[in-house]
Amino acid sequence: MTRLLDIRDLHVALPAGGQRAHAVKAADLHLEENEILCVVGESGSGKSLTARAVMGLLPKPHVHISQGEVMFQGEDLAKASEARLRQIRGSDISMIFQEPMTALNPVMTIGNQIDEVFRFHENMPGKERRARALKLLEDVHLPDPEQTLDAYPHQLSGGQRQRAMIAMALALDPKILIADEPTTALDVTTQAQVLKLIKEMQAEHGTGVLFITHDFGVVADIADRVAVMQNGLVVETGTTDEVLRNPQHPYTQGLMAAVPSLTPRAARARSEESVLSVNKLVKTYSSGGGLFGGKARVVHAAKEVTFDLARGETLGIVGESGSGKSTVARCIVRLNDAEAGEILLGGTDLRPLGRSAMRAHRSKIQMVFQDPFASLNPRTKVGKIIAQGPLLYGASTEEAREKALELLEIVGLDDRAYDRFPHEFSGGQRQRIGIARALALEPQILVADEPVSALDVSIQAQILELLDSIRDRMNLSMIFITHDLRVAAQVCDRIAVMRRGEVVEIGATEGIFANPQHEYTRDLLSAVPGKGWFASETAVAS
Amino acid sequence: MTFWKLFARNRSAVMGLVIIFLIILMALTAPLFFPADPFSLAGQPMSPPGENGFLLGSDSLGRDVAAGIAHGAKTSLLIGLLATLVAVFVGVIMGALAGYYGGFIDNLLMRATEMFQTIPSFIFAILLVAIMKPSIESIVIAIAVVSWPAVARLVRGEFLSLRGREFVQACHTIGMNDIRIMLAEMLPNCLSPIIVIGSLMVATAILIESGLAFLGLGDPNIMSWGFQVGAGRTLLRSAWWVCTFPGIAILLTVLAINLVGEGLNDALNPRLRERT
């Protein structure tokens, strides 16, 4: 019997002169009907290119299949003509992407885009096409399918857009669905719903699903079988149970160990001394209006947010996108101006301070940013990036240099980094540089805005460890913004849960995880992917 | 890859660079080969090229066309460069302030920029020179005044996008002042497009200068290509060489500068680098 999809000895060649010759090397994978195969790996592992090779969507001619075959029901797609591939795409094999906003055409209604799929592949009257499209939207549980049909992509939420994408992908009842990180851009509660939907649709139609992800939690929730990729090689395959419960390859073992546990770590004694208290902070954003009036839209990003930060403690602020957690962080470091409330630091209210008055307090609160690629000036050498702060506050060139070198050592980088440019470093190393810059002014408080969400899971663990050790060593207090409850469980002493600008619950991490009071907190906790697979392995956390 | 290698991948850009180099050489060596004043009457009027000792012929007053071209090169290049420098300087300041501060300042500066942009630039330049009396300074000022809005718009756009970048915000959090953030952190990150637009502006400036001189609005005491074309336009049918050779000089220079500008664009803009 021929398999649904059989990838044998697949090599995907990269342009000459790159870091590696092959993005994918000798990959052997297969997919049966009615099965979900998760291909999991870190960035650069070649998982996405494998998926694209199946679809014939490699960025040719720079990247191409140089060897091996992709057998789809006995037909080799690696050798198929462009016309044949076009026929197969959409009808036999379809794909959903990470970012539905960019994958959908912004100037076409959802209905028209689904209609297109039918028109290209099948011959049927307009009325029937509309009826089929409507049925599809119902199947993916979109509220009010009639209206959604006539909606433009920007009128839907991220989760709804991904549902519409799934509807489109399943329009012609394909035999294979390729999903490339379809839930990575979504909030955790939405992610849980979309994963459930994919699984449901897959079971209903008996589709084979090739699911690309970096998240072991998602793997645990959705996969029947798992293939682990590292640097273009498939290092381990097996059923979900085999791979997750008893990983054989050291790389898989490492990845599994790096997934933060949902069990909070042991509580530490909380200092009596409060270093920062935020009282009834209010911040609203308005958009629209403009020169000639018009009605402005007002969004409450922070509604009377109140919390205390004790010396040496890490306070986590968790919430989904749009909850206002980043706004609060930015108001505290005064990148944004809050409209009302108090930000008390050592008895001074920072909120009303003007730019020059604020300068004296700037050094006490420093920030670590989310995107390690955007947060360092690409034209400035690393040493100067770190030394800049002390220089501004009157240190001599020599002192600043020594400080920078010392900090490079603290964050675990070589002396030689001093004279290099940021682009010579990896994401994790850059985040270390960002941390060194924040520490250069010897702050009392470090505000970290999603410092690990752009990093691979193994690097993530290292950075979290670094932040922890620095906090203890320098007696820092930390405000840690994250959307990831696993990360929060590992670094935070206390957690504030935010939703739509409000703190709905605040308390010790253990309490929040063991006994969440607010309904929303419970929703968040139950939506964490891979619950029960990793939580039992508490030993990993240390 | 080094910058030169990237630049040299564009063959025509290298050609352009060679031409510019030759023109500069010509401007520098003009006093050696043509020691006399290019306005002086050197011999028989209306001599065709190659006759009466005139390499490229002479005009209706017996002035040497070749000498005019050699001496005019300096004028054209100088005015092109100076006007561009002034325009870039003003444009960067306006654009940077507008993009960095946004809001009211942005509105104010951009409305002002638009006011300049609504007037057709060549007519505006004629008007300015006519008001100020033709001289090198007034021509440079006029060209700069009509050219800076393009730079301001470009720089504003770059600054708007850079302003939100995390490394700029990081500078705020360490308490760096605004001027320093703009000059030391943001400006170096938008130098490439400024260099590209600047190089192309030199070509435009040379064209505007030639146009002004053609209309008789050039500095009357300084030889320039536009002036030569203007002086020869009535003789186009009887003495074609008077207009043609300075015209070719303008064409070559502008073309060469445009080619170099394109080459710079390819080399400095990493996104276009792979587009071959």
C-alpha cells in the first residue's frame, strides 16, 4: 500500500556561501491518512522548509530540492511540473500559515477568497459555491457565518482569521493539510480553541496533517506522531508518547528539559521593604480624530492599576495581547506618560515629572526589551552600547569601559564582544547584551518586557537563569512581563493577571497556580498547551 | 562583502563613476589646457570643429567651445554639489525634527514643506533667481530651496519608523537627550537613503543650473554649460556644434551621476541586493 505522503532522503540546498550547504539533509518522514505528524524544532532547524518543499513553495532558484523524493500517493512531487503542483495545491494538499493577517488578501472579503478556491479547482454555479462557503464557515465555528462571508480580514480577530484560513484550506477536502506554526501568533486561549478545531476537522475529514511547531506544549496536545529536527536533520521520530515520555536523542532530551514546568518553584521569603508602588495608574490611547475633528476611538490600556514591588522580588505581569501589560511597563519606565495615578519610587512620584526632572531617576529603573534584533543599534559597537549609560552619568571613558567589560563577563559573554557589532551575535547573545546595558546604570528595578518570547526554548532557559542570578547578585527587584504562564511560574514570586487594562488578580505565584480566584485566570491556566505532560516532571525546573 | 564589491557588481555604476572622475579631472586641468579666459575672443567666429585651431569649433563671437566646456565643468559640478549639500542639510534637520517629535511640530513642518512642494520647482527657481539677481550664491540658494522638501520627506519617514524601534527607546530609558539620540543613534541608521537621494539630487541640480543659465539667469561672469547652450540656440542650424557639445557634456554628467546613484542604492539597500 502506498503511503499518503512519503518523504525519502530529502535534501534542500541553500545558496552557496551560506552557513550550511543544506537546510534539510536526508530527511525521511511519512504521513498516513487520518494522522497528525508534528515536526518540531528550533529556529533554523529546517522544519518550515521541509513543509514548503512538499508544497513546491521553496524560494527557487536560491533554495531548491537537490536530492530525494516527496512521494504523494505514489507521485513524486519533487519532480512534478509547476502546472501539476498548482493542481495539487489547494485541492489535494493545502496549507495554513503562521500569520493569517498576511496570508489573507486584505482587499478581498473572506467569502470571495473562499470562492476563489472553488472557482480555480471546480466547476459549479455561484449559488452552490456560496452555500458551500457558508457551510465551511459554520464548520469552523465562526460566529455569524453570513456576515463573516462579507467581512474583510481586518474586521476579524486573529483567532477568527485563522479559523477562516482553516475553512479555506479545507474547502476542497484536501488529503493533506500542512500547518506552519498556525497558532504561534495567537493568544493562549485562542490557541487552545484553534488547536481543538484543527483536531476536530482532521478527525472529521480523515485528513493527514503535517503540523510544524516549535512548542512542545502544542505537540503534546495535538500530535499523534512526532519528528524532531535539528540543523536540518531529523534526529528522532516516534509516537507522541514515545518521544515525550522517553526521548532517546540527547537533543530531544535537552529540548524537553528546557520546557519550563508549570509547577511554580518554591516560594521565597518576601522582603518587607517596598521599592516601588504603583497606585491607580490610568492610561488611555485614542486613535482617529485628527486635524478636522471626527470621533476618536478610546482604548483603556490601564485602568487603575495598583501594585507593590518589594525589594528583591520578581513580580510577573501576565495577560494576553491587548491586556495592557506592556503599557504598564512602559509607563513605569516613563516611555509612555500615564494620565493619572502614582508611580512611587523611594517616596518620589515619577508620573508627573518632566523630562529633565525625570533624568535624575532614569538610572534607577531600567528596561530589557523583547526583540533582541531591534533593541540594539545595528551601527553601534557592543562596548559602546553598554558603556553609553555610565558615560551619560559622568563616568570617565576608562571607568565606563571597565564597567562594560565587567558586565559582559557577568552576562556570560567574551571580552572580545566589546569591539563587535550586534549583527555578529545570535538572538540569545544579543539579549544578554541588552541585559548588560540595562545593568550598566546599576538600577534598583529591572523591567523586562517579554525578554524571552523571541528566543528558542533552550536559549530561553539560559536567559531566565541569568536574570535570576543577576537579581540575587545585585539585589534587584524585577517586573517581568510575559504572556507565557510556564515562564511566569519559573521566575516570578508574585503574579498580577491583567485583562483589558485591569488587574483582575494578584498574589503569590503558588497561590495563583494552585487556587486561581478569578475566572479569567482559570481560563488562562487551562489553556496552557501540554498541561499534564511536563508538569509532573518538577525535577526539570531546578 | 565589502562595500566596493557590492557597488562594483553594478557595471554601469562603475562606468558612471569613471565618467564623473574624467569630468572632475577636466574641471581641475582646465586652466592648464585652456589658460585663457573662456569668454575671450580666441579667433575666427563660427569655425566648425577641427578648423582654425578650435577642437570643438567656436561660437558666433569666436569664443572657444572646448575651453567653455572645460571651464564650465567646474561651475556645473560646484553648483550641483553645493546646492545638494545645503538642501540635504536643511532637509535632514526639518525631516528629523518632524519625524522625531511628531504631533504638532510634525504638522507644522510638513505643511510648510508641502507649501514648497506645491510650486513647480523649476519655475520657483527662476522666480528666486530673478528676485535675488543672478549670481553663483543666488543660484545655489534657489536650487537648494526647491530641492530640500524631498529630503525632508524621506528623513521624516525614516525617523518615524526608527522612533518606535526598541534601541531608540532604550536610549530614552538611560536618559540620553533628544539631540544626541537623533544625531548619534538615529541619523547613522538612515544615512544610506540620504546618500542615494543626495547623489541623484546633484544631477537634478546640474540640470536646473543649466536651465537657468540657458534662460540667461546664470551668473554672467562665469562660464557654464547652460550658458553655452543658450548662446548657441539661435545658431542651431548654421553652427550645430555650439549647442551640441555642451549639451552632450550635460547629458553625460547627469547620466553618470544617476548611474552612480543607482549603484549606491543597490549597494546600500540590502533588501534590493538579492534582486538580480
